[in-house]
Amino acid sequence: MIVALIIACEIGFWVLLAAGLACRYLLRMPRTGLALLLCEPLLEVVLLVATALDLRAGAAPDWAHGLAALYIGYTVGHGHRTVRWLDGHAAHRLGGRPRPAGPPRYGMPRARHEGAVWLGTLLGAVTATVLLQAAMWYVDDPARTGPLESWQAMAWRVTLLHGLIALTYLIWPKKPPAGASPAARERDGEDARR
């Protein structure tokens, strides 16, 4: 049941996102579009409540409950970035606005960008860890909570790996190609400030 609900929440996320952007830019109803986009966190609340009710009904904590916590954590850490990115592209394609700036490609601006993305992963891991710990306390049976503990460890392994990758951009910053014009270098700096 939990896996089906995770799939339904993921589908619901994209349906609400598409409906919200269509209302904002195609139908010229920005308030309705914003209201639809603001409904997206309700999907995570539904998933959280369903997971808690499943555990309360006596379901054995398993990988599906851990996956639900990681899904919610990912949405908390990176959902806003995904919505903002898609909103910028929809505004460009459907609303006639300028093309959104991409992430910086070189030097310290790129390192700052990668660090900010990693902070989203860190927030997601903290969220998942708190939810999994709450589930373990709720079940209150250490013999049955092993799968949830392994999901906590997985969240932190992924966060550490992502942090190491982000750190490489700081230690070994990517340099622009030798033929890049000063204007291109300045543009990368402007993209980083946006």
C-alpha cells in the first residue's frame, strides 16, 4: 500500500505542477496556478499520515516505510528547486519572459551553486532521519526497526557522497576554456548571482 501511495504522490506532484503552470501561463490565472503549486506539500502530508496509520495498524516497518521517509525528505530538500526551475522555463516558453539563467559553469560561482544543492540534500537527509526516528520510537520495538535504521544510514551515505562531489568543485574549480571571451566569463558570474 505504501509503495502505491508513493507512486501516487509522485504522479500527483507532476500533475499539480503541470496544472499550476498551465493556469499561471496558458490560462493567465496566476493566483489559481499559485494555489495549485502550494497544494503540493499536502501530498507529503498525506503520505506521512498514511505511513503512520500503516504502522499504527500493526504493519511491520520495512523498506517501503523507509522509502516514504526518504521521498518526503527529498521533496523537502529539493522540491522547491525543481518547481522554481520548471516555473522559470514555463515563464520563458509560455509567458514570453527571458530564458532563465542556468547554473554557473566555472570557478567559485559553480562551487557555491554545488554547495547550495548539497545543502538541499543535507536538509532532505535531516528530514528523513527525523521521520525515521519518529517511526522507530512509534513502533517501540528495536527488533522490528532494523530496516528503518538502514534507511537512515543510506540517507547519510548519499549525503556524504554528494558532499564530497560538491567539495571537489571547491578544491578543483573548473576553469573556463582557453578561448572563452571575458564577456562569457562575466556572464557566468552574473548567472551565479541570480
